Amino acid sequence: MRVCVIGTGYVGLVTGVCLSHIGHHVICVDNNEEKVALMKSGQSPIYEPGLSDLMKSSMASGNLEFTADLGVGVSHGDILFIAVGTPALPNGESDTRYVEAVARGIGEHLNGGYKVIVNKSTVPIGSGDWVRMIVLDGISERQKVPVGAGVGASSHSAPVEAAFDVVSNPEFLREGSAVYDTFNPDRIVLGSGSGQAIAMMKELYTPIVERQFAQDVDAPPVPVVVTDLSSAEMVKYASNAFLATKISFINEVANICDRVGADVTQVASGIGLDSRIGSKFLQAGIGWGGSCFPKDVSALVHTADDYGYEAELLKATIRVNDRQRLLTVEKLQKVLKILKGKTVGLLGLTFKPDTDDMRDAPSLIMIENLNRLGAKVKAYDPIVSQSGVSQGLSGVIVETDPERLADGCDALVLVTDWAKFKDLDYRKMASLMNAPVMIDGRNFLDQKKLEQAGFQYIGIGR
């Protein structure tokens, strides 16, 4: 099928590359010409395991192209994905101006032929109908453009015939495993009142639904959930809000464990075996961050406020997470006492492993507060230290290897649970430190191994 993906961030680029890999002809559109030039050269602008190789192979096969010309993409695609950012505004509301600009642009370029316009961006509930209205506005604006030039030019262009429907198709990709998640989804959610649009979307996803590219090709077909537009939009928000609440819950339990002498890792193992609860998202630590959970939970709270409902549980979820991000600083104060003049090293900067994404990362709050308390902050991250992203960071010295990080530190904090952090030479790192203290902010490291290497180990809820 002919597909256009507008926006080449984490969602848009992964979606475009994976759809081209399964055999569709995809044109990805971005208004950043430098970024488009980079992608045309075969380089991915983001770090995502497996993405670069798929991108290069799809380009070589002719199934994947890039352009900065929205008109080219709209003309090409029978299915048009809107996958631009919807960052949170200061009041928690989603900033939908990029979605609005794209929807208007689509309307200005539609000209004959049926199109399915797909909301892949996480948008406020009710945005499907709003996008349809904006597309129609774009068509109307185009109709007002004069035909010809000079004296006697017509004040109206020829009528534009545009048949389209809007579908909500929320994404459930985890950064760091987005390619895997695309080919091995738990479900595909399609929201629309149009049978024709749903049929086209099912055809688009048939290779994925039938597990043709899955890790387990013999697994049952992927469930396809068909709903109305608003329900599909709510599925996305409700999913992320539930997972964020689950993390905040286990962090609250961890804080109680710290006070009563229980071990939250054992508690999580015990309650996770309950089939009604499950073991996922029960890892206590320094809280959630990234581009999805903070934005989506806040947006759902804002929506509830708009409609006169006090979302008390979700507001508590946010408060617990905000407090959790300061927990490692409090633990550092307990062990080091005065932080002024001390040097603290952060192992990891990104909000989770296997990504270069720093959006709303807990490390940023730590850096800010450690600086405020007079500490010198250093950091090492496997991706950020090598990618140049560190140039945008302030108040932290980004080191190029773990030993340089440890040298002269009074304490280390495990911030991001990168797999390679399990196997560092901690004995050597301890010997380079002023005081070998490790605050394990993810309960990720082997306590016994760290203590044998000479560290004072401090976990979360342990």
C-alpha cells in the first residue's frame, strides 16, 4: 500500500521504517530539511536498536523515501499518518499546534481520491473530529486561492473534491524496543466510524496481525480492537496512566519498606505472582519520566478538569513521582551529610536504557537539585557521552567512561539501568573514589558484588 508518515520522531520514523520493511511504499515527511537530508543519506536521527539497519535496507529496496514537501507525501499516500509531537504545556494540556498545522496542510494538498488520515500522535480525547474539521478548513482555504494572476483573475479556484476519513490508531511503543514492539504488539487499536477506513487499516497491518515478522511466527494473530474515535484515544491515555500509577504504587510501597525494614524487591516478587496484578512495572526506583507518561497522565488530568471531574488518583500518582525523584538526593544527604563541596557521579542520564531520549529524565531533576545544594555533578551515559547530546546539558560534567566518572567522586548514583552497568569494573572504580558509596536508584545492581568491590550499597526500599 502507499503510505505517508508525517513527522519523523521516535513514533513517526519507527512507524515509517517498519511499514516499509513489511512491504508498503512509504514516504516520510518532515519540515526540517537538515533532518531530511540526514535521513536521505541513510543515517537515523535517533538511537533505537535495530532501526538504522531496517532503514537502510528499506531505502535500498525502494520502499522508503524522505521528503520535506508535504504535498508530495499527501499525493503519494492512500493512508496518511500524523505522527508529530504533542508536548505538554505548563498547565498540563497537550500542545496540539503541530497536529493542527499538519491537518490544515493535508487539507490544502488533498485533491481527488479517497484518503485515510490516521492520528498516530497522542492527542486529546475528541481530537479525531477536530482533525476532520481542520482538514476541511484547509480545503476551504485552498478553494479561496485565486486562479490565474493579474486583472480579471477568478476569485475562486475550481472545487476540490476530497473524500477522507479519520482514524485514531494510538501507538504503544516503548523507546529502546520500539522496533520489536511494532512487529510484536499486544494489540492494534483502530478507532473510526468508517467501515472503509477500518478495512484499509486492517489490510495495512495484515502482515503484522498474522505475525509474519514476529519473533514467534506461530503465535496467535494480534488482536485488533475496533472502537469509536474517542474510545481509541482514551485507550492510549488510560494505558499509560495505569502503568504510571502502578510504578508510583510500588515506589510508595518501597518508601514504607525503607521505614519498616522490608525489602521491596521481595515484596514486588510476591505480589507480582498474583495473576490479577502481574510482575511488570513493579520495579521500585527513582520514578518515571520520558516523553509519554508525564505528558499523558497530565493531559488526562487536564481533560478531567475540563469536564468537571477531580482525578484524585492520577494527581496522587504525579505527586508520588515528583517526590520520588528527590529520594536519591535525600539518601545522599543521609550518607554524606553536607553535599556542598562533594562530588557526585551519575551512572546514566537518559530516562531509560537503550535510548538517547532525555525528555523529562529524572537525572535532570537530580542535577538541578545537587547543583542547588553545592555539589559538583559528573555523569556517564553509554549513548549521551558519545552522541554529543551532552552539549545541551548544564550543571554536569559528562565523562567518556565509567572510570573517569568514578575518579574523585564521593558517591555514585545508578540513574539508568543500562545492561552494561552490571559488568563494570566496580573494584577499580571504588579505588578511584574518595568514598565508595553507591545509591542504586533502580535496584538494578548486585548488592553482594558491589559490597565485595568495596562499596557501601544503598538501594530503594531495601
